[in-house]
Amino acid sequence: MSRFMIDSPALTRRAMIGGAAAVAATAAAPAVANAETTSAPLNQDAIDAAAARFEQALIELRRDLHAHPEGPGEEVRTAALVAEHLTAAGLAVTTGVGGHGVVGVLKGRRPGRTVAFRADMDAVPGNGTTGPEHLCGHDLHTAVGVGTALTLAALRSRLHGTVVFVFQPAEESLAGARAMLADGVLETYGFTEIHALHCGPFPVGTFGVNPGLGLPGQDHGSVVVTGADAPARAAALAAEIADLSTVAVPADSADLEELVAHLQTEDGPLAEFVNMRANVAGGATADRAEVRLSYRCWPEERYTEVRADIAGLAASVGTLAFPNDPFPALVCPEEDAHELQRHLRRSLGRDTAAEMHAVVPFNGEDFALFIAQVPGTFTWLGVRAPGTDIATAAPHFPPFEPDEAAIGHGVRAMAGWLASRARC
């Protein structure tokens, strides 16, 4: 999931992986269980049993990825490791899709539909003094994606349809989904829907769904101020623009706890919001300064209103520019989200899945570009360990340390959900 502020043609060198060789990874792939040959229907009990066999190996995989983070566009080792695991499980694997993207295709032995699961692989980029770090949980997402593939591969004889596993690079820079789509991933693999999950600050073993809601996009702009006292006038303008915010990033765990609780209520306060940052860029001179601004808002249609407000403030001070269209928000189709919630409650327990009534703010997600092309779902995977501070389960908060037990829950949930969608 991308941070609040990002400073930042044919498939490229597609390589079909035919064996476990030629990948520069150091961690051994989880042992692959022999595929079953039974003709019994595929149910959640079978999925749970298969997933349990991989759980400890997937935790080790996550720890390996966590110890070797790679920033957006740098996912060489991670991609190789993913490709090795998928190949060992018998999937048809393609690398180099949209950069370092990996696609694995699992064909079931029974007729059905083609559905996809997307997992993002990159780490949060460094800030100049630190290197990349897995502060958003993409290492855990990757482990869940690999585990889901291994689980369904072990049950291939009972699986309907085809499941396409899309391991995406460069989510933190909001570039990877666009690159994979430009490389033809949708046309090549023909999936009719796509699903994803993301770590969230909820108790481990629980899930959140977002019918009709999702995550905000983002917009960037700048105002060039010239003339006498340019730095002072720019600083005053930056303060005025920043005051357009109606909600701020939680300052501490108590505020974050309250915010997350509000997200579970129908009258939560975040049905609409603006979260704005504005500051004077470095390099200002006595007669020239630049205000750089970045913001998110919900609902997405408010971009027009917010841009107009900024233009009003800047009109008499400097020259305003928005270099690009706003990055789109992730909006989850209502019907699919409701069906996901029903499925999770039926298969994993009635108290496992909660419906969100407001978006989780301050984070973008380029899965929005996939879900704008085909329908699908975006699941919040609870990663908060019992008795821990909520900040340990909130992506991009410095204490972030998700409970690794969430990997097994994610695999069971996604394997069951994908199997049910491919069977439709």
C-alpha cells in the first residue's frame, strides 16, 4: 500500500520457467504436497488440511522476505523466490511481466471460470538514510499468495477452473499495476475477476470487507511564487492549503484505536474527508519559492472541489499547476464484497468478517487499476496479535509488526474464496 506522499508494450523479456533451476534465491521452497487424486468435492475442510501442511514453511518464507526487502522496481530476489515456489508446485510461470512481476497459472482438473489473485511484493522505499523496509506487509501478502497457490495446487484434482496468481512489483510507487496491465496481463490470461488482500489493524483471524467503499486515490500539485518576499508568501500559502484538511493522520495509538473503531460503525465520521499536505520545497531564493502539495480525499468526486479551493487560495499568490490527473481511488463492487463476507462467515465462522462503513484513509492502492478493468474484492486481513498495541498492526506506523499467524488465516480464506469463484 503506497504511503501518503510519494516523492517519487509486449511482455518484457517473458521467460517461461520450466523447472526449479535458474532462479537466484537462497531460501528453499516450501515442500509441495503430492496432488490428490480423489473425486470428492473441494470444501473448506480439505483446504484447511492442505493449508496447515504449509503454514510453518510460509512463516519462514515471510521471514526471509522480511530480511531481504526490495523497493519498488527492485524486486529481483523476491520475484525469483516466488517463481521458484510456484514452479515447484506445478504452476505455469511467467516472469518479467511489467518489470519484475510474476504470473503463475494453476489449471484445475474440473471445468470452471478463470479468476485471479494479486499480491504485491515490494517494500516501502528508503528515505535517504535508511534502506527499504517491509513496513506495509507486502512480505506477508506474498507469503499468503504463495501459500494459496500451494494449497490449491495440492488440491488440483478437485479444483474447478483456473486460478491466475499475479505477483505485482512497484505498488508503493503506484507503478506496478499500470505496468502489468500495459504488458497485457489481462488479455494474456483472460481472468474475469481479480481479488486481493491487505494487512489491517484488526484482530488476527478476522477480516474486513468494503462494499461500495475502498481507499482514496491521491493528487499532487505545485504553486510557484515569485517576487519580493517569495519564501514568506509561499510559507503562508502552504499553511492555508494545509488547513483544507478535515482529518489528520492519527498522532498516537489512542487516536488510531478510535479511528479504526469508527470505521466499523455506520455513522462513522469519515464518509467524507480531505487529508492535505503542503510545504515549501527546498532551494527557495529571495524572489522565488515553490509550494508542493499532496492530498487524498473521499469520495473521489471531491477532487474537483478541492482543486478549486486550492486555486482560489493560490490565485493572487502564484502559478498553480497539477501535472497529472489524480490517481484513481480503489472502489470495491458492492455485490462482490457482500458475497465475500457471506462466504467468509459460512466457511470460517460468523464472527470472522466485518463490513466496513468508511474507508481507511491516508493510503493509496494501485489495485484500483485492476479492479477498474474487471470486478473483484479487496479484503482486509487482521494482523493484530492478542494484547498488542494497535500500531503494531497498522501499516506504515513505525512499530508495525504483524502477527505471522495471520498468514495461515489468509491462505485458508483466499484459497476457499478463489476455489468458490472459479467454480461459479
